[in-house]
Amino acid sequence: MVSKFPELADDPVNFRPAHLVCNQMRGDDDPHIDIGTPSEDW
């Protein structure tokens, strides 16, 4: 997102931990979260 909004680079609220491969796959798209099949419908 910093590529589109450089002012966010120094905003501490914008920081979050992530694995290297997750960051590389994500790029500046929305995060891909795949936690598997839920045990029940919510």
C-alpha cells in the first residue's frame, strides 16, 4: 500500500508482522488469508 500512499510508510499503525513469502505474494493487493475449512458454518 505504501507504493500507492507513501505517506503511510512512517505511520506506526500501518505496521504489522508478516512472513516474507506472504509479503512477496501479497504485493499491494489485499491480504490472502486461507485458514482452511471451518468446522461449522458461521
